[in-house]
Amino acid sequence: MEVTSDFLVIGTGIAGLTFALKAAESGSVAVVTKRNMSESATYYAQGGIASVLSAEDTFDAHIKDTQDAGAGLCKNGIVEMVVRDGPARIQELMQLGVKFSSRKGNGSELDLGKEGGHSKRRIVHAEDLTGRAVEEALVSAVKSHPRISVYEDHIAIDLICHTKFVGPAPEETVWGAYVLNKDTGEISTFLASATVLATGGAGKVYLYTSNPDVATGDGIAMGYRAGAEIANMEFVQFHPTCLYHSRAKSFLISEAVRGEGGVLVLKDGTPFMKNHHPMADLAPRDIVARAIDYELKKSGDDCVYLDISFKPPEFVRGRFPNIYRKCLDFAFDMTREPLPVVPAAHYTCGGVRTDSFGRSSVGRLYVIGESACTGLHGANRLASNSLLEALVFAHRAAEDAVKLTGAERQGLPSIPKWQAGEAVVSEEAVVITQNWDEIRRFMWNYVGIVRSDRRLERAERRIELLKNEINQYYWDFTITSNLVELRNIATVAELIIRSALTRKESRGLHYNLDHPERDEKYLHDTILKT
């Protein structure tokens, strides 16, 4: 099957769906998602969206907080552009039907939360289910739009590059993607004048993650294989507080709990964050995650505890209704007792390098959301800046892509159908599960919150062997969704390891025991390219 459209969007989180809605005003849009439309990191985002929406706040304060968290690597022009554009994008969501929480007694005034690293209250939220509220509004709008076609349970395998499938060219250009229908096994050709990668992050590269199962770094891996520049993959954010329970499967306890006064304590109830940073429990995430890692290694305990039980029960239940109910499912009452928590891989600050319009270094290829490295986050993302970034760059990328396709109404090139060659159905799927588990385990142990040169070198040797095995398997056997994802997490793991080995210092989210101090020699992006 061949599907043609003006715009191809791969991914259905806040970035992909926002782009689709805006681009559809000017042309046809095909949206590909590997599960159902709502299954994205956006849906599970609890905290909210950071934006200057109060008279007590200023753009300059938000800009400074973002830059401070980014440890010297934020692109100042990008930070200012995103921060200043934020209120307009929030207003668009409200017009779309997203109902953000308002202050009690004043329904017209937004209830703004505060999270780690922020100097002011500026987190707009929908109780503690902000992502779900935003995703549901976007999904509803996309489903009802006549120019948008959605292909659920379809996973993109690789981008269609001009030099590989059309002929020589002075610069690489992308004309769409080969896409696997997970239900039928058919591989179709999706062609478009502009292709957008909005596949989210890569948390599943690690053993413990707050991310949904879909977060296998597909867009980053595909972009890299297409020749796009990849930046700053060493900066992986570990959320400090995931619920520690065998059945919880990485349920996140929002940073907003600490923003409302929650305190991290040891097993005996002793607070410890004041020993690690002046901002104590509201320190930036990298510092909090490392502090917890340090305390756990020191004590030998399995977890620390997050305590907000000293607050009035009605306040806790009202501010965090979903977290409260979910914790009750695991027999924890956060109004009466501390919650056991541990860090988990949460956000990929690196990704496909883009400019201020979401354009990658490859022609006609846009990358937005967590798959991109825009320069906003630098070496560490400020809490709740991710959904903000996705909104702003989806808006700017759509404006640019509409101009591109409108100015060049040329026909799409002729692209060959997918060639299966002599590949056969595998009877050894255990190879996939074994390699999947091995990558995630050594990434956690060797390339996690705290690293060393020796650990990174071990990881580099392991990924080289596994990558060769996986590539051989990829060419010998028919394509499955699990194989596509395994190939992608292996690629992303390699990118993280290579980037971490390159940076011989500690900065932001990258902490190396052998190089514990910042070195201004490394005050630049880490760039990788095929």
C-alpha cells in the first residue's frame, strides 16, 4: 500500500497532534502511531505546563530559572523565544477545551503550582492529570478533522531518504517513511512533502523508567540513520520520585507534591535534601536524583520516602486526587504516611538537533517534542518545560512546513516498495527479549545516574557486540514491531554511551565520578552523526 499526503506525522503526543491540527488547515495530514492515539508520554504527564501567567511572575524570571537548570548549555535565544510564546500556546489549549484548574473562590484565576527549580508559581495544571486533559482534547480535535487520517497500530521502520531510494543529491532529503502495520504485518510506503518525527523519548532504554512502553527512542534512531545530527544524548533526566512497589510499574509521584511542601526523608524519618542543596526538596531534578542515589548507596536501603502527610488530608486529596487514589490501590495512604520512592529514567534532553522552527539538518525532516534537541533544556530540563516546548515548536514547525509545501507544489518522487529480500519468519524470538533485557540492565548499571569512565567503557563494548547481533537478526528475519523497537533502543543506547564518553566532566544530568567538576572546555553541545 502507498499513502501520500502533504504532511506525515509520526507520533501522537502533544507535539505531533498539535502539529497535525495546525498543518491540516493547509493540507492533508497522515498521522502514524504504534498503539492507540492516546498512548504517549503526554497522556501520563501529571505536573503541568510552565508558563508566565501571573502578575507576580516575569518572563525574565522564567528564562533565568531555565538557564540555571540547563547548566550553561541552554541556547539563550531559544529559551527566550519559548518562554515568551508560552502564554499564547496555553490560551490555544484553553480554546480547544482544556480545562485547567482554577483557584478556589475565583474560577477565573488559574491555580498555578510550583515545582523544583522554579522561583515562582507558574505551573498551569488540570488537577494532577494535566497530560490526560491535554491529550484528550487534542485527540478529539484530530479525530473530527476531515483532512487528518490516523493510522493506529502502525510503527515506522525507517525514513525514506532521497540518496538511497531516488538518486544522488547534494543534500539529503526525506520523503516519508516505511511503516509496518502491526496487525497484518504489511509494510506500506508513506510519502509526504514534509515529515515530522514526534515519537517522544527513550526511557525504555533503561531498566527503570517512568515512561510508557512506547518510549523506545524511535524518532531519534530513525533520524540518526537518515543522517541527521544528534545532540547531547548524555543528558538523560532521572525523575527522583517513582513509587517503589513491585506492581506499580513506574508510577510517577509528581514533582508538584514537593512543590506543595512534600519532604524527602530516610527510613527513620530524617529529612536529607538540605544536606545536598540550598533549595532542599525543590532543588533541580538532577541534584535530587543524585542525592537519593547517594543516600541509598550509603544506607543500603531500597528506597527513600516522600512525606506530605503533615498537610491537611482534604488539601492533599483535592490537589492530588489521581495520585491519592492510585497510591491507595497499592495500600499507601499519602494523607497518613510517607510514600516509598526511587529515581527512574524520565526524560531525554538530547535528540535530533533542530533549529528554531524544528528543522533537522536533513531536508524536509522536522523533529519536535522529546525526540528533538532544540537548545531549550541544555544539560538539564527545568520541570514542566517539556509540554511547553512541544507546544511552541509544534506551532513554529507547522508554520514553516506549510510555507515549504505551499511554495513547492512539486510531485513526490517514485519510491520502490519495501523489499523483504530473503528474510524468513524467526522461530527464536527469545533473542529479542534477551538482548532487550541485557541492554536495559547494563544501561541502568553503567550509564545511569552516576557514571565512571570504566563503566562507560564496559557499556561501549557490550553495545557493540549486541548491535552486531541485532543488525544480523534484522536482515535475516521478517520485520516485527518488537524487532523495530529493539533495533532502535540499541541505536539510542549507543548514542548515549558515545556522548557520555566524549564529555570528560560533570555537568547537569551527566555526572562522572572520574571527572566530578565542570570544565568550561566542554561548554558546547555533543554532536554525533552517521
